[in-house]
Amino acid sequence: MSGLAPLPVSSSAQNNTMTTNTYQPKFYQQERFAWAVLGFIVLAVVLIVWLAPIEQTIGAAIKYVYVHVAFTRAGIYGFYLAGILGVLITFTAKKSLQAWTSKIGWVAFLLFLIGGLVSILAQQATWGGNPWFEPRNRMTLNILAIGMITLILADWVPWLRVRGLLYVVLAGFVAWSIPNTPLVLHPGDAIGSSTSTRIQWVFLLLTWLVIVLGIWIVWYWHGRSQKN
């Protein structure tokens, strides 16, 4: 034998090793659970759209409308939530609150963008084309443009209170645009005026599922940013 004794291991190194060994399984368990929740949400959305009733006038094209309305409404609600939180940021200047609001604003933008893209498919299926002159289409493009500019500025300017005001401005612009944009080709309250209870329930369930999807994205994004 060489007679060399093993090097002693310090208590701090042992603690770090124990922390790493106990943290990693917990971290991976949380990851698996998070992705399982996402898979359940996506599966529920697909099943509901697949099993959703077909409307007599536009037929199967209403399935595009289901998805378009759900994502668009969820995005709008997200903009409003960011605006409410923006008021709090304006008065409190809390950096942690701004971090959450930034993610909520960008996720709202993503959901609204998806709703707009699906609207292109819905218009193609129901109208045979995409009339960009239509006021509601221009409104969607305006909200996306103003939204991107505002959210970039809110992440860039160094003053927290100004960031809060930017979220309020964006929410106010969305809230002003919707009632002040005339309806030309787009129907009014097609969901509320529908005589089919099943159609109304499909719109309601899809909207809530997309809202839950948005909450999941914000929660997961914030969790990953905290770990990094």
C-alpha cells in the first residue's frame, strides 16, 4: 500500500453535495409536472375543438372562429391585467411586480397574435379572402404594433414608474379601440346571440383553457428566470 490517506472532505462541500443531490430530483419532478399540465391543457383544447358543434351558416369553419375568439379574448384580458398591475407599479415602483407584469404583457401579446393569425384562416374559410381594409383587421394590426412598441419600451426604460404607465397606456388603447372600431364584415356578438347553448359553452370553455395556458406560460417563464 502506498500509505496515502484519502483527502478529508469539508463539511461545506458535503452540504453542497447534499443540496445538489436533493435539489435536482425536486427540480426535475417540478419540470415533469409542469409539462404534464401543459400537455393536459393542449389535449383539452384539441378535444374540445374536435368535438365542438358545427354552425349551420358557416359550417366547419366555425372551428377556426372558436380558436380565434378564445385566443383573442384571452390576450385582451391579459392586456387589461397588465394595465391594472401597471397602476400599482406607477405608485409602488416595485421591481418584482414589474417583472411579473412584463411577462404577463408579452404572453398577452402572444395570445392576441395567435388569435389574429387564426383569424386569417377563419376569414379565408368564411369570406374567401382577407380584407385588410376591414376595420377590425386594422384594429388588430394597430394593437399588435402599439403593443410591441409599448412592451419593448417597458422593458427598456430604466424608470419603473414610467414602465407602469406604459402598461396602463397599452391597456387603455386596447379598451378604447374595441368599442370605437365599427363592424363592417365582422359580426357583432355572434356568441351571445347564438341560439345554441353548446356553441356558447364551447366558446366559454376554450377561452378559460387559453387563459389557463397563458397563466402556465407566465408561471413557467417566471420560474425559469428565477432559477437562471
